[in-house]
Amino acid sequence: MSSANSCPALMVTAPSSGSGKTTVTAALARHFVRQGKVVQVFKVGPDFIDPMILEVASGQPVYQLDLWMVGKKQCQKMLFDAASAADLILIEGVMGLFDGSPNSADLSKEFGIPILAVIDGSAMAQTFGALVHGMVNYSPELSFYGVIANKIAGEYHAKLVLDSIQECALKNHFFSRDMAQSLPERHLGLMQPSELTDITERLDLAANQVAQSEFAALPPAVKFHAPKWAASERDETANALLNKRIIIAKDAAFGFLYHANVNMLIRAGAIVIYTSPLCDKALPDGDALYLPGGYPEVYAERLSQNKHYIASVKRFADSGKPVLAECGGMLYLLDDLEAESTHFSMCGVLTGTAKMHTRLSAVGQQGVTIAANKAHFALRGHSFHYSSANIALEPIARSLYHPSLREGEYIYHGGSVLASYMHWYFDSCPAFFIHFFNQTLQLEHHDQAN
């Protein structure tokens, strides 16, 4: 097997959030898919909603790349594998290019991926060139491929903006300010594609702008090398959950699910069964239940009215089978959820209540170390929510933000339920989740992250 694969690749990034990275990445993916190319898209950092849009545009699952949460070698492996199968690799950055630790620039440097900068030019003219100059020269190790001026009013505005760029070698183009191609947002980010009946039309309009630009041709190839694994790093998940039937909630209310988490379960031999708390009458038969995050507050009335399904969740938890709940999944297990001054009855599996707020309550990557089975399991993930919860359980651990080490989310364990606001990345510690779903996890005492 070759130790290196080559494939055209770009990192799509910006000076800040809200610049239009997702729109441009989706437009590029859609354009090349329409040319018959296989496009593999990745997203830097923890994110659920942007990847949903990018999956519709590319027709392929979107995975996370993050040097801390995912790890350098896992990132390297995913890029190496993608380069052998895809005609183009696109990576959407997170926040601004240099924001966070690690950040999009770090990933670009690590793997030698050229950068396409997307800059919102809606409220500027020649100052656009100064921003480009600053991004290009801030970190000389980075390689810039081009720049797209986004949200431009018209041809004259585009000329003012693009003529201000001093770096003549950069490819450039502009995206017009067109609401028909923009992607609607709400409190946790973009709306989910399943909620947009015209998502295909929006993506096609955006792709049309790529087709008329210098970016219509594939970028140069990048060489991606296979990682070298030590004996201690070998994957030991094979058959660890053989024929274990794991039920996963997945619908418009519970859609915040990493493909990598599902893949880990399948790699371990589990049988994954999806269920919809919105539409199904009851839980299907299974050995364990996984309730990921999502928008239970948006669909609270429908969730609370599905009484037979709620009853089946309570019976499942009462049976002693393992239940893993993250963020919105945890809120669903509580007694009550207050959204827009209205109280909605939830499952009542965990004694407690939650309330939605108009301001962000928590955001950021986090790690937690949990003592169990006479060992310490180090888990990584993140949180992002607009709610607060009052839960009548003593926490077994509390996460710490990365890299600040500020205190983060509580981890709760009650009966067979493990719950937290934290969204876990299973491959950060597969052994922990294998023990949990196998019901061989013996929790010991309160601990924190490192």
C-alpha cells in the first residue's frame, strides 16, 4: 500500500464567523459534483449543522478534523484515505483563520493545505485589500490560493473590492449579495437542510457563481501521507460490541450526531437502529439507547405530545439498559423543558428541569477524566447550548474547557443513564464507551479533566 496519496485540496476559511464559509464551501462542492467529481468535505472543529449542509452539497458524509479533539494521527488518516478516493478535498475552517487553539491555520500548516479566504465585503471597499494583506502576511508559513469577496452589491462594488488586493498571484472572485442563495440561521447556527424545502435550488445558485469564476477548475494537488501507528495505538474496538443493538435517536429534533461516533459503534460490531422521538410510536427493541443533541426546544410541543413514545423511553431506562444522553438528549430525559415561557413535559427519566435562554450559555471544546474500572478514562468533546438545567443528581465529574482549563459541564449518572451537556467524541476514548454500552463500566468517584 502506498504511504502517500495526492489529491487537490483547499482550506476554506475567513477572518471571522458569519463571513460565508459554509456557503462558499457548499458552492464549490456542488459545482464539482455537477462536473462528475467525487468531493470529500471535512469541517474543522466540533460542529453539527454546517456539515449537514455540506453533505447535501457533496453527497458524501462530512467528518470533523481537529488536532485536539480528533487528534493529529486520526486527522492524518482521514485525509490520507480521502485522497485515495476523492477528486477534491474541501475543508471548511472554524470561526476566523487564527481563532482558537488549535485553529484552522494550525491544520493548514500541519498538512500543507492551501487556503481560500472568504471575506464579507458588504460594508467596505478598498479596506478589503488591507484585510487580505493582513491574513496573507500574518503567518508566512501558510500558503494562500485565493480570495472570494462575499455579499457584494454589484459589479462596481466588486471592482472596488477586488482591485484593492495587492497580492496579484491570488485568484479572486466575488459572490453577490443574493438572499436566494444564502442559508437561513437561528440560535444554534444555520437551519438544518431537512427544514429547507429549497435547499437544492439555493446550492445550485451558489454553484453557478463558482462556475463563472477562476475557481471553476480544480486546485493543485496536495500530498497526504499515511500515519505511522505505534503498537499501543492499534484499534482494539473490533467485535467489542458484537451484535449489540444500539438505538440512536435521529430526526429534526435530535440530529447533532457525529458520523465518527456511529462509525465507531459499527466498527465495534454493533447493530445501529435509528428511531424518531417525533414520529415513532415507541422505541424499537434494543440493548442500549443513545440520545444525541439537537433542537428539542423547537419541537418541544410535538415531543411532549408523543406520550406512548415517552412511556417507552421510561420503560427502557427503568429496565436497566444503558442510556447515553448529550445536551438536547439530556433535556429530553428531564421532567420539564421551558421554551418561550411555555412549560413542556418531557420523559421524567431524570428528576430535573431545563429552561431556554436568549443568550448563549456555554460554548467550547472540553475534556473530562472519569474514574471507572480502577482506571481513568480521558474523554474529549464540546458543548454549545442556550439553556440551563437543574438536575437532582450529584455530578460524578466536571469537564474543563480546552485550553483555558476553566470549569465546564457536569457529568451525571443515575441508574443506567449517563448524561451531560457535553457532546462526546467517541474515538477520543473508545474503551469508555464500549464499557458503557456493554454495561461493564463501574464508576468510582468525582474527577476532572486534564
